Amino acid sequence: MNAPTTSAPTTHPEPELERNRPRALTSWASWVALALVAIWVTLMTRFGNTDVYAVMGPYACIVTGVCIALSPREVLASFSCNVRGVLLGLLVGAVMTALTYPAFRLAVRFMPGLEAQVAGLYQFASTTSLGKALFWVGTLVVAEEVLFRQVLPRALQLWTAERVAFALAVTIYSFAQLGSGSWIIFLLAVVCGTIWAALRMYTGSITPSLIAHGIWTPTVIVLIPVVG
């Protein structure tokens, strides 16, 4: 007669996708994230009245630091990315940049006054030196990605689904740029923000969107303006 055997209870490992899915921030952290956005909008109203980099650059450093402090493990983990994601970020950034110039020339054909308006925006965004501009643009790119493509969507997930949260984050990001008083900057934020958010969602990392953002913004805004 065989002795009865007992089998260990089977466990069902949590699916990889669910285990790695970032969770919404806690309630208080979510309100802090929204407060960072509100301050961002307020400071953007200084655009055109002073050196915007001297105002937004230091605040960008604060934003990045606070965002990491709110959820250090998750924010730092969001930078994790494979080679495919890096290459995708490089490709998207290069294509966005290459298409910006012909798209602008085409837009000017239909809106002749656009060139003068954009030239004025470049004048408002000027600063004392190229090195200073590139440094502050770099800090702004990092802060925007960490806040609007990582922390803010996770904050909004406290009240809604993930995809809706990312869509709302793009909307908030775009309207935040209206503090500059420019509809051109708003439209750029809508288009670029949507692309970068899509990259973030597709790859599960902010590194590809950070790379694409880091190619497009310094090139178009600082190094090779669309107007002479």
C-alpha cells in the first residue's frame, strides 16, 4: 500500500506585466505633483519679460529632485531601458528634428506672419551664452520628462485609468506652456508631448522619450533655429 502523498500548494506567479506595472502615487504625493505643475505654469508667465532660462532652469532642477523624492525607486527604475528603446528614441528624435524645418517652411507659406512670430519667440528665449542655454535646456528636458511623462501620469492614475492618465498629462503639459502666452508653443507641446508620451507608454521607460526630447529641443530651440 502506497503512502499518501501530499503536494505543496501551487502558487500562481504574478504576470510579468502586472508585477512591473508602475502604481499610482499616494494621495499626498499626487497633490505635490499637481502643485509642481501649477508653479510651472506660473513661472512660464515670465516668458518674454526676463531671461526664461534663469527662471525655469533652477526650477527644473527643483522639480526633478522633488519628483525623485516622491517615488525614488519607481522614478529611477523608469530610466531602465533596453537597446531597442534607445535606438527608437534616437530614431524618433532624428525624424522629428528633420521634419520640423520643412514643416515650418510649409506652414509659413499658408501663414506668412508666422515667421515673425517665431522669430520673436527666439528673441524672448535668448540668454547670455550658448553654453548656458544648452545647460538649462538640458535641465528642462529632464524635468519635463520626469514630471509630465512619469510622475504626473502616475499621480493621475489615483483617479483614472493609465491611458487616460497619460492623455490628461499631455493635455496638462500643453496648457502649461500657455503660460508663455504663445499659441505656437502650445501647439508644439501638443504635437511633441503626444509623441513623447506615446514613446513612454510603448517602451515602458522615459529614456526613449528623454532621448528624442533631448535631440529635438536643443537642436531646434538653440543650435539650429527654424528662422535665421
